[in-house]
Amino acid sequence: MTTTLTLRDANQQFSSCIRAVESGEDFIITRNGKPVARLSPVSNVRVLTEQQKQALAHFRRVVEEGWSLHAEPFDRDALHER
């Protein structure tokens, strides 16, 4: 069920709005009679775009394989050379 609230009412009743959202209710918040925001429950399943799926797969590969810095190995003495 979607309920429409003014911004002022949403601000004054925020805690009760959050409780209602936790129960599955949905709110449209208006300013000067025009809808400006939606307050709705967050679903547990996030739908990713194809581009986001590819970016996530790339990130996971980098994490598993490591990131090459293209640097030569160095020892402690080389690190502290003056």
C-alpha cells in the first residue's frame, strides 16, 4: 500500500514511517504537492545491470589473483637506501 505524505508530515512522523516501512508499507513524499521522494522497504535481492555484473566479476578476479604493480622485487636494504 502506498501512502502520500507531505515533507513536513514525514519529518514529524519519521520514526512511525520507518516502522510502517519495516512492515512493508510504501510512502510517496511530496513538497508543495509534487512528489519528490519515495520511502520504501529495501529488498534483500539487489538487481545488477550487466555492466555492474561485469565490474563485480572483474573486481573478484583482481582480488583473487592480485594486482600487478609491474615493480621489481626489492629487499629491506634497498628499501632503506639513502
